[in-house]
Amino acid sequence: MGTRDDILDAAAEVLRTQGFARATTKSIAQVAGYSEAALYKHFADKPAILLAVLHERMPQLPGSLKELIGNPGSGTVRGNLTRLARTAIDFYVEGFPILVSLFSSQELLIAHRNRLRELNAGPHKAQEGLIRYLREEQKLGRIRRTADLSAAAALLFGACFQRGFEVSFAGIAPSGAEHDAYATALSKTLYEALKPAAGRPAPRSTPARSEPAG
């Protein structure tokens, strides 16, 4: 850990508790244990600090998606959805106060949007990744063929986003067990709409039939 890392950790804490408008470089420097001069050696201004926090201190939602997408057929679909929902809840609960700060400045929002384009990232990527994962499970017969995968992905992330909003708005701090229960209930409900019809076996790959010699 160095000065820059200490400043980002302090900035993340200040932004979550005070918001972007009330946070100052002075308060961030004080929490970090450095002078403002030390802060400006690493960052040009407060918006630059916020952008760095967004890109380096937010929970890592994409990593969980890559893990799921790379292992279709592993574990259970419901268990995988529970794990992803739990990660998404952490992402939105911890990140909501910081994400909201983006909308305090059009210039800041545009800068963040442009940076995400450079990284080929963005909020839509998580949903696209989940759709790809569900499609692979559908091919394996673990999700019914008529399931609307786009709607399923939107429902999962939408519910997790709502959880982040509710927690931030109410100013509460649910326990890890409460978040676990929310993720479990969400995935159970979603899986009920995705699972194959009872008694219908999963499709099996069959060898190609050889044509008789003509």
C-alpha cells in the first residue's frame, strides 16, 4: 500500500458517507492521513479522484460473471444465480452512493462514460454476460427452451440495483446474512421461471446417422 492507495481508500469512504457534493479534497486528505499537497501529487482534482475510485475501488462484478460463463453446466443453475445475485448486491449496495455522484456533473458523467468505452465496459456488459451464460445452460437443457433470457437477466440485476437503492435511501446496514437471504429468495423465484418442465429429460447429444451408400 502506498500514498495513492491510501488516498483512494479514504476517498471511497468519504464519498460513501458524505457524497460527492459534500466531500472535499481536504476531508479526503485528512481521512487518508496526508496533506492536500500530497493528494494533488497523485490527482488533478476531486473529479479525478472519483473516477479513480469508480475504476479501482468498486466491487468486481464482472469477475463473477466470467467465472459463471466459463463453466456452463457446473454446479446448479439456481446456485450459480444465487452466487451472482449476492455479488451484484454487494456491488450496488457498496457502490450506489458513489455511482449517484456521477450524476452531479454532466462533465463527470461523460468522462466516466468515455473511460468505460475505452475499457469496453459498462452496466450493459453484466447483463449481456448473464444472457450468454443462461444461453449456454439452455443448450444443455438446464433451462427451458422458451425462457426469455433477456428478461431474466434484467430482473436479476434490476432487483439487486433496487436493493442498493433501498439500503442507501433508508440509511440502513443489513447484515451479510440478510443479503444472503435476499439473494437466495431472488434466485429461487427467478429459477422457477427458467427451469425445464418437470419430467422432461435434458437433451443428449446423439451421434450423427450415417447415410447408406448409394
